[in-house]
Amino acid sequence: MNLRIKEFAVNMDVGSKGIEFEVREPSDDKHLGDIFIAKGGITWCQGRTRKENGKTVSWNTFIQWMEGRKKG
């Protein structure tokens, strides 16, 4: 995947608004969606979905998924 930072505040701490990454297919540069990394969790927005309509998971849920303790 190709990732681009779309918005980045220069602060050392990630604020509540977070950081937005644009995700593109490496072969044809097709826009797949955006991912927001913030204090409250991670939000995936498929295609042109707005952040408010994206799918959000808390950090605890994300960590459980990555460690294989939760499926889904």
C-alpha cells in the first residue's frame, strides 16, 4: 500500500483531531481510503467516506485485534 500523510500537526503529541493518512493501491495509485490516528482510537474511511461516517475502533480493541485476542 502507498501511504501519504494528508495532514500533520508539528506537535510531538497527537491531538484529539489526530493524523490523517491517505491509503492508495501501489499498482495503479487507486485511492482506497483514509485512516485517522488519534488519541481516542483509529478510524478507517473506505473510499471517499467522511471521518464522521468511518469505522472507529478504540486503542484497546485495536491492540486486541493485533495480538490475536479478538476476531472481527
